[in-house]
Amino acid sequence: MTRGILLFCFDTEHTKYHKVLERCVHLIKQNLKLQITVVTNFETFKRIRPLGFINYKFIEPEKGNTKLGKEWNNVDRHMAYDLSPYDITLVMDIDYFCYSDNLLQYMDTQYDFLVPDRVHDLTDRNTFHQRVWSMIPMVWATVFVFKKSKRARQIFDMIKYVKDYYLYFVDLYRIVARNFRNDYAFAIALQQINGFMSYDKFPFALATLPPDCEIVKMTDDGIAWKLNDQINWIEKQDVHILNKEIPDV
């Protein structure tokens, strides 16, 4: 069976996501050593430096979504099943940096679909209490694994349905933010398709740095970050970085 990683990357007016992609791909090649397919548009592709042998698929991202008042072209994740050329696919946000090979163990999974439903705030401030913002426990579509199977196909069809009628579901689940968010769309779809029962999840919490953490330095081994004038160091730890100034580090 073929195994690989699917990444989505679209530059915006405010953020050079192609620079984030370059760091992400470098660490994947260093630590996971899996095939990579990047979904992007030609405008972004022209800015990406040569990254060796990786595959590209070109689409035009759906426009109109925003986050904190800025353009946010991150609503095409529901297309992952159709876009992936692999039998088993690991989908990652490009601001999730793999400093270990921990995710490899899930590429031989017996499950059709795996997604994390917990995060660990590396600042120990418990920043991510998402349940207070909705009636549904949120999942984190930052990282997920799926097989090309009938079950996974049904899940992605439901995600597309939720996306098409997202504002209806926002009201149904009393989600405070009305802009489209993959995390809620995936959570709603999984709950609906599983008959409001539990679904398969990763057995770990995603290590995450909140957006107010300044990234001071990034190396092949880890990340130096600053909060409240204190500098900290993460090493050999996969981490999701929410500060969008990464390209400038």
C-alpha cells in the first residue's frame, strides 16, 4: 500500500505560507521520509524554492474565509480524499513541524480515519478550552490520517455536506465564531456519521504553541520561543505553531 503526506499551501496578502511550507517539507524529509504531495495554486508555486522530489496538485483555493480579520485560505481540507494519491494519507497543517518520527506508527493503522481531539498548551496556561465556544467537543484537523476506504469516503462526504450548510450547523451547535473552521466541520461530521457516538482518535494531545509566543529561532533539532521575556527551547518534539510570523524567523 502506498503511504504519503498531503499538505495544503496558499499564500495570502499577509502571510508567506510558502516559506512555512519549505520548513515543514524539510523536517518531513529529515524525520518521516515519506512521499509528499503539496496542494497549491500557481501563484504560490512560483514562489516555492526547489524542494527536491515532491508532487504538486494545483487548485484555486476557495476565497472569502477570514481569521482575525485577515484572509485565510484554509477551507479546502474536505477535498483531501479526492486529492490524495496514496492508499494511506497523513494530512498536516504546514505549521505543524515534525521534529520526530512519532507519526510514522499511525501510517500502518487499522483505522479508517484518525484525528486528535486534544491539544497540550506548551506554555502550561491551558489556553485551548474550546468547549466554552460551542456545544460540541472540537477535534483538531491540524493532523489526521485516513485510508482510501468506503468508511473514509463516507466521512469526507459528510464533511462536504457540513461545509455546504455550515451556518446551519453553527446555529445548531451554538458555535460562537461563524467563519468556517475545519476543526468544527470535522467534529460535526464525525459526530453525525457515528450516530452521536464516539469516534477513533489519536491517543495523544497535539503539542501547541499559542499565537502570542514569539518564535526566536528554528533549527533542524528544535525551536526557541519567547513568552513574557522568557526564552524556552523545544527539542525532538512535534509542535503546532500558531504564530503566523514564522516566515520571518
